[in-house]
Amino acid sequence: MSGRHSKHDLESTRDDDALRDLEKKWTDSPARALRWHKDLDVRGLDCNSAPGYDGDKSDGEELVAAHADELSELQERLFADGRSGGTRSVLLILQGLDTAGKGGIVRHVVGLVDPQGVMHRAFGVPTAEEASHGYLWRIRNALPRPGYIGVFDRSHYEQVLVVRVDGLEPEETWRAHYDEINAFESELAAAGTTIVKVAMFVSKDEQKARLAERLDRPDKYWKYNPGDLKTRARFGDYLDAYQEMLERTSTDVAPWHVVPADKKWFARLAVTELLLGALRALDLGWPPADFDVEEQKTLLAES
Ligand code: ATP
């Protein structure tokens, strides 16, 4: 072998170097930098910060774009694994106050992978049928099947958030949900689901600006809900509820990640990296053929 590289080799080396430079803007692993810990009180969180990340908006957007192919390939491996009898799945749980950008995560991050492999569900006020069952009923019905990435836009956690803040259940009832949820999630994890929990935090000022934009733009009226002001009036109560949710339900099998969301680009980068980390950790190869490849080639050639 001569020491010379082909043009293609050189280009891909340059691409690899560029990717490594972009990845180095993370000063810590995203999962570690964003994971909730007991000294983190979200009531004092700087929602405009970018924990663990040193790059700017264009670096962040470039890294998301650069990781898109890997994210997409790993999702396909997961799907292939599910098709071949595997039991694994991933569940991304998104929680956040109005305007925190949950929808943007679904569009810009989850949208990077093949929609055929995604089971997305947004949870609103329970329907009459849902309300006639326990609160986990609709959650269980929406869980990702093996091979899928499930995405919950809001989730069972509403049962310790809006239900608490609006006093929809007595305190002793909603308080019991913390342990119930932990038990439910550990059962889920034991059955092969990797749970990625993301709590997104927008500041009160940024929320005001985002709501004002919705009122200024006819193409955004549809996103505005007058009820959001009622929720906004309880901003502090929600932060209390979020804080206790993090304290009570961040577990080893299903830890919470806290994502400051005033910078939309950072929130999208953060969730891309968390999802990528979860898929990488599955360490999935491609399933082997369950047929005789050579025989099929011969048969195909003869056909
Ligand atoms: P979003 O604000 O997430 O974009 P939206 O304004 O379009 O959503 P929906 O998706 O219809 O509204 O419903 C979201 C609302 O449903 C939120 O106000 C949320 O608090 C409420 N909700 C979700 N789960 C429950 C629950 N278990 N009990 C009561 N209210 C709930």
C-alpha cells in the first residue's frame, strides 16, 4: 500500500475532523451535563444557558445536521431489531410549560428519522373515556412497540403537574403518583424500553415574547390558546411542581434531563444528543439474514 489517500478518503477524513471539532464544543457528555441532580433547583435555572456546551448557534445547528445520518441509521437498526424479534424500544418523554418548544423538538429532532419508526402521541386533557380509567391507561396504550421510538408530548407527569397546580385531585392522591410512576417506569425499562426524560424550561420573559409573537402573527394564531394565560399566572406553582417531580422521579433507570429552552437551537441540539446517546448505548448491529443468502441469489438470478 502506498501512503497516498484517494480524493474520497481525504474528503471523508476532512469530514471526520470537522465533526470531531463540532463534537468537542461539548465540554461534558450531554447526558451528564443535562442530567438532573439534587443540587439543581429549576426555580433558579438560567433558561438562556447551554450547560456543558461551548459552541454558538451555528455550531449547534451544524452538529445537529452532522449527527442526523447517524441518528437515522441507528433508528433503522432499532426498527430492524424489532422486526427480528428484538424487544428494545426508546421512549422520549417531553415535558415543558407552554411555549417551551416541545413541538419544535418533534419537528426538528424526531423529524430527522424515518416517521415509520416513530410512535408519537400528544396528551391533552383526558377524554371522557380516558378519564374513566386510571391515568396510566392511556399511557400504556401509547407505549412504543419493540423497534420503535415513542415520543410523548406531555405524559403521565401531567398527573403531578397540572393536576397538582389546578387541584384536580386531593394532595394525597397526586402524591401517591410519584411512587406509582417510578414503579411503572422501572417495569418498562426492565421490559426493554430506554426512557429518555426531558424537562424543558423557558423563562417567564421568553414565554411572554413567544406568546406575544403568536398574537402578532396570523400564521401563529392557531397556536395561541387563551387558557395559556391561566397557566402563565401559576408559573411559580408550576416550577414548584416541576422541582418536586424531578426530586421524586429522577431514578437510575429513568433519569430526568433538564434542558434550558430559551435558546431554541440549544434545546434542539440537547435533545438530538440525548436521543443519539440512548440509541448508541443500545449497541445494535444489523440482524443476520434468516434465510440462505447464496441460495436466494441463485434463485433470483434464475428468475
Ligand atoms: P400544547 O400546549 O402542549 O401545545 P395545546 O394547547 O394544543 O397543547 P392540548 O394538547 O389539547 O393543548 O392539551 C394540552 C393541555 O392538556 C395542557 O394544558 C395540559 O395541562 C392538559 N392536560 C394534559 N394531561 C392532563 C391531565 N392528565 N389532566 C388534566 N389536564 C391535562
